[in-house]
Amino acid sequence: MNTKPKTINLAPSWEGVAKIHLMLLENGTDEGKADARKGIIEMGKLLDQLVAEREGDSDRCIVQSEIDGRRCIKERGHLLAHQWEAKS
């Protein structure tokens, strides 16, 4: 009998992430508000990338993420399949 361990995806939805960012903007510390602003801009960049990919303009990655000090290094492929490397 082959039993596979059950995994649970705990990643929030994009709507959930947006609500968290709004909460931080309304009630957060100065640092939390700054992080929320950066996060909202990052969400916009990811949506721009998705639109570009759906329109067939995905020859190169246009997202240069600063999240957790990483940047996108994948030149082709789907938005959710980006490869990341630590920023040097």
C-alpha cells in the first residue's frame, strides 16, 4: 500500500494578501506601513507579468522582486514557476 503524506496549502489567496496589506496600512507601525506599500507594488508587478504572459509577451522576466532579498532569474516560463536566487 502506497500512502502519500497529505499536504495542506496554507498560502493565502491574493484577496487575503490584499486585505492584510490594507490592515497594515490602516493600523500598522511605520515599518509595517512601508512593508505594505512595497507589497502592494509587488502585487502590481506580478499582475503586470501575468498580463504580459497571457498576451504572449513572456520572453523575458519583467519582475525583479525585492522580496526577502531575492530576485527573479528565470527568463522564460509561467508566472508561478519563477526561479529565485539570493541578491548579491
